[in-house]
Amino acid sequence: MALIAAGATAPDFKLDTHKDEMVSLSDFRGSKNVLLVSYPLDFTPT
């Protein structure tokens, strides 16, 4: 998978929420700012 250049538009993707709902980046595009933060779970070897 190629890296995304700084300042480039993020590709659309889908994720599960904590309420077992699917949301995609395109659901928010043009209406809200989105901050995606990823970190390993506590007590995992990652």
C-alpha cells in the first residue's frame, strides 16, 4: 500500500463504531472535520 502524501486528500474508508455501526469518511466530508487517531490497545504486544 502506498503512503499518503502530507496535504493530500484522504481516501474513503469504512470503520465499525463502538455501537456496531459502520461509518465512512465520506459520511463527514464537507460537513465536519475528522481526526483519526490510532494506537495499540493496552496490554497488547504491539
